Amino acid sequence: MSANFLAYFGHLNIDVVFSVPELPCRGSVNIKSRREIFGGTAGNFAMVASSLGIPFHLYSAVARASHSSYLEFLRKRGVDLSHVYVGEDYGPICYSASDGHDQVYYVYQGPMANAFTSLAAAEDRDYSYVHYGTGPPDDYLESASSFNGIKVFDPGQELSYRYSISQLKKFLDISHICLMNDLEYERAQQILNMSGQDIISMVPIFVVTHGKSGSTVHNRGRETDVSAFVQGSAYDTIGAGDAFRAGLYLGLHEKMGIEDSVVLGSIVSGIAVRKQMPEFSASRDEILHLYKIHASNLRTKGKS
């Protein structure tokens, strides 16, 4: 069987988003507005990746009762849903409070609380890349041996409450690429009681994202900083990291190296935050045109 390009594992959440003036540590805060949107790590990725023309299979689990409209929305965008397991229960639902810069999340997992990959995999097991995002760690680890392709570990915010020491070590051992933001990177150090550099050395390629400060690529001992791409004002940063991943995979699909792919991730993320994620409409050609113009300025430093 010839390899497909990408298997992307993660959540298709219904996001109930509260806009607040600030994120409090304790007490109460007034809600300025409330909106319900389609999201989740895999859902946001799918919205952007489908616009960019990236071939991928989406692996997720949802409940029919809560997600029929969401699935229909993704179908209309041309997303292949043949590997999405549709079950009972309800969810997954994510309640999030956002001040426009940072967020706090409360998640009801629904069908994503349990193993689902054996129900969704069907005959497809050969991929160029297998991306493990948010979801049940033991299920993902068990499936990893039966999926062929470069493993990408991207636990997201679930690293803080869903991963044991053993699970985290196993994922780092089997992965070729790891993606984390600053908070997740710090949390990984706490879980493993290891220095950041020791953790980075466990994976050939380790990308740490810094929000509006850009990202850092650690590629086999070589460190490269990539600036954030800012063009116009941001509507909201929810889903920015998922859009970044779509840009990264656009680069990998175009046979670019990891540093150039991260530059594309920065550009796509910067474009995506100007609207709600379901409204993303930029094309592959538009993003590659922006890359030609801005790449040299975004790649700010390289050292060994």
C-alpha cells in the first residue's frame, strides 16, 4: 500500500467561548460575550489544512447528538471524515475563557475519554507522518506500533493532566518531532524532573512555540529562532497553534526542511488569528507567496 501523507489525531470540540476582561486566579469575573464555535485541536487544524490543500486523514471521536452539524460543516469543506469514530454519549465539549491573549479551558471529553483508534483506523496504516495530538495517551501509544510513518508528538494542554511519567517518556522515545508551547515545555520538565535541554535531546527535532514571541526549532543540536508573523490586528488567538501546525505540514508536504516549515507555520498562524478559525480561507499559493516575501526576515537566528 502506498503511504498517505498525514494521519492527524486530536479533538473535534464544540467550543463554548467566554470573552472576559481578564483571567482571574480566584473569584468571579464578568463575561463580556459568549459564542459557540467549532474547534478542537484537530478541528482547527482541519479547517486550515483543507483550505491549504494539504492531504490528511482526521482521526477523532465524537458523539452524534452533539456533533452532527460540525461533521456536516467539515464535509462541506472537503475534509475526509472516514476515520472519525461517531459514537453515543455527548461531546467533546470545551468551555474556554479568553481575554484575547490567553485562555483557560474546561473540557468534557465524551467519546474522546476512551480508546477509539482501532475503531477509526480501518485499512489505512501507512503514512508519511503520524501526528499524535490531544487524546487518550494509552490508546495512542498502543496504536503507534501499527502505524507506519514519522511520529510527531503534540500533547497540547492535556500534558498537564493526562500524562504520566511513563507515558511521556514512551512518546518522546518513539517520536521524531515534538511540538510544545512554553507552558507545556515547562510542564514536561516538571513531570520528568529533567532539564529542558535533556528533554530536547531525547527527540531529533523539538519545536517550542512562544506565542507572539515566535518559536524555536531545535534540530539535532542546531537552534533556529523564527519570529511571529504579524499582519493586522488579531481577532483572537484561540486555535493559533493549530493553524501553525497546518502551516508546518504545508511546508513538509512541499518538501521543505523543518526550519522553513516552521516559518510557514508562523505565517499561517498570523493570518488565521485575524478571523475566527472556521472563516480561514487562505490558499496554498497565497501562503507560499507570503513565504517568498517574508521568510528571510522571520528566520532570525541560527546556531549550533
